[in-house]
Amino acid sequence: MSMNTLRLRLKLARPLCVLRHGLVIGALLSWGIVVASFAKEGAPDRKAEDLLPFKPYAEAEIQAALQRPLYLEDCIRIALSKSLALRQAAGDLRRAQALRSGSFGIYFPVLNVTGRKQASTSIRSANDELKLKDGGVDYNVEILGNAQMLLPTSSIVTYSTDFFREYDATVPSEPAKKDGRNSTLNLLQPLLRGATPKIANSKVISAGHNKSLQEFNYLGQQLQTIYLIKRAYYVALLQRELIRVNRSGAASDSALVLASEALVLAKLASRRDVLSAQIRAADSRAVLIRSQTDFQGALDLLKDEMGLPIETPITLGADTLKFAPVNLNEAELIQIALNNNPTLNVLKRVVKIAKLNSSLAHNNALPRLDVYGGYFWIHERSAILNADLARKSGWNAGFSFSYPLLHREAAGEAESAEIAARQQEDRLADLERQVTLNIRDIVRSASNSAEEVAAIRHSIAVAEQKLDFARTMFNLGRASNFDVTDAQEFLQNAQNQYLRKLVNYYSQLAQLETLTCKFIAR
């Protein structure tokens, strides 16, 4: 190899080496930008596990819990593990996470390799420079390689190379007549259409918003599951308490029958009193049987909400319905809901996706103005002459501009996307108003419940005194059993009203927890 040839190769190698290293450094910097700028795009402000005080049971824990009386926390943790609706939401979340992870693939190089072999015939003149035969069969072997990579700056880097050799098929034992290598390295930077990093990274950003959306969907489904379990559990407690109240009433009515019969024998009451007491006792037994049936139905609904087989036998723990008032700060709860409410956060992500789509649609309506530059090098060599046929390299740069005239379709899509984004913003504003109204209504109802419960408690105390007085007077023969049954009916109605008011109160608190994602201890 001559000294001039060596110098030429060194001159060609230096810019090529610089370009290769620059490409690697640029790719690493671009991926760093991606990780720093978009890895957390659309992530929720707080993780669901930080907001939920309940963890799902493992299967072994579920089986152990079913062997003992179930309390509210047991039911919730079983439901978080067994709920089919929650399982569907978890599947949607995993799909979104997979798509989010896969979206970063747009920054990896796309590699293509093609190989081909081609045979041809040729007729050569006697004056051919290479002094070959007058005719023959040649075949070419080529390997084409291409790599393209998108950078977060919206630049497109393309590297392509091909290796080729030409053989004389009539003399297979001879070496190749000619071989070579041609390579190019190009960089394309859009300036208008497809230019900004937001446009270039739109797939990653959109996948991030969708992942965050599904995370809030999953959190919302968890909150809804907890709310349904609490409501079903409170109803089951209500039905069990009603059995106790109705059993007490049935026992009192049975005692009234015996007392009426004794007074009839003492000629202090009439046969009518006995018949009235017997009718009342029969009605009380019917009410007791119906309340027992309702309790079993409430247990079935609770098992259904937990995701357990309906035939699974369960018993409830020793919980009772007692009034424990909670101080509620309306302004604070509204602010918490506007920040944490899963449905609101889902719609916030929908708004972001709509705005991103609007930006993409407007960008697609822009003219295309691209700046490009590249470096190429060509090397062809004749094996017969043992000499280079071509060896050259160089730079190229320029720009291209194109504008689609009368491209009304792109303009229409941009206008439609912008309107859709504004509609989503209006839906978000409307939902925020509805959440605010719901919280204000719950806070007012909960605040009034304390006074209502106090009034009902007073009614129960008065009814108990009235019942004691009526029984005393009846036993003295100074009143009919109508006075006793009337007082007892008033007492049972007050007790039933008290229990239902407590269930309504705690159900409203559970609904408030769903709206605010803040749990209120019972």
C-alpha cells in the first residue's frame, strides 16, 4: 500500500469515526432526555397503595377468614382479592403498562438486512480494458444493510451500507472480479411538520397518559368495591339488628297473650283483649320470620359483592350499629376531592390526550420543511487489476419544502380535534361541579344526622316509658292491651328508624370516601 493511499484512508477514517461516535453520543443523550422528560409523564400524584388502607387477602388468608366470623375489614380485603370487576380493571392496567413500556421502542434503531444474488450475461469487445473473453456469464452477490433511528428531538438518523462482489460464473475457481462497499450516514431534522419534541414523542406521551388513566380507573374501581362492601355490610348488620328488635317484640307479644288470658280469668279483661293479643303475636312472628329471611338475603348480597360463591356459609362478627359522629370540613373535603377523585383524574388525562391529538392534527396541517445533511463514502476495487476503481467520500446538505395545496382534509381534522379537546375540558368542569355538589349534600346530610339521631333516641326513651306504663296499667286492669300494643309498635318503629338512619349515615360517609379518596374511621 502506497503512502498516499494510506493518507487518503486516514483522512476518510477520521470524519467517519467522529460521526460514529457522535451518533452513539447523540443516541445516549436522546435516550437520557426520554427518561428524564417522559418516563413520569402522566403518572398519578400518589400511588393507589398510599391512598388505600386495605390490602387484598391471599387465598390462604381468605380460607382462614371464612372459618371465623367476618368483620368489615375482612369483607373488604376478600373483595379486593376476589372482585371480578376489579380483576378486569387490573387487566386493563397491565395492558396499559405493557403498551407504555413498548412505546419506548420508537427510540431504538430499526434494522433491515437484505441479501440477493443476481446472474447476468454480457458481450465484451476485443478492446475491453480488462481484456476479458468476448462473452460470459456473471453473477453479483449483494448484502444491503439499513438502520434508522428516531431521536426525541424529532431528528431521524439513517445509516445504510452495501457490500457487493462480482464473479465470473464460467470460472468458479477464480476470485471475484470486483468488490466494494458504499455507505451513507444521513440526518433529517424537520422544522415544521413533525418538528417539536412533543410531536416526536407523542406516542410515548400518549401511552403515559393512558397508563395513568388506567391507574386511576383501577383506583376508582377499588374505591367502588370498598363502598359496595361497606354498604352491603351495613345492610347485613341492619337486618341482624332488626331480628333482635323483632324477636324482642315477638317475645313481648307472646307474654301479652299470657297476661291477657290471666286477666280474663281474673275478670279484669275481656275475650277481645286475648284475641287482639293473639293477632298481634301472630303478626310479630311473621315479621320476625321475614326479617330472618331478609338477613339471609343480605348475607347473599354481601357474598356476591365479595366475589365468593353464593353457597359459601359466612357469619358476621360482633359489630353493632352505633352512632359515632364525625366532624366534616366541607372546604377541605372539596379540595381533596378535586385533587384525588379518580373519575376526575381520569377525565384530566382524557383532556391531556385530547389536547395532544389536537396538537398532532394541527401539526399535520403544516407545510413540510426539512433540513438534512449527511456523509457518504464509496470504495470499489478490481481484484483482477489489484487496484481501486473508485474511492471517494463527501458531505451533502440541503433543505426540502413541500406544501399540499387545498389540503382541506387535514385542516378539518385539526379543527375537529380542537373542538373535541374543548368538549373534554367542559366535561371536566361539569364533573368538578357535580363532585362539589355531591360533597356539599353529603356534608349537610351528615351534619343533620346528629340532630335526627338525638331526636330518635328521645323517641325511643319516651316509647320505652310509655310501654312500661301501659304494661303496668294493663296488669292492674286499668287499660286494654291496645295501649300496650300501641306503645310497643311505637317503640319498634322508633328502633327501626334509628337503625336505618345509622345505615344511611354510614353509607353516606362511605360514599364520601369514594369521592375524596380519604377514609373516615367508623
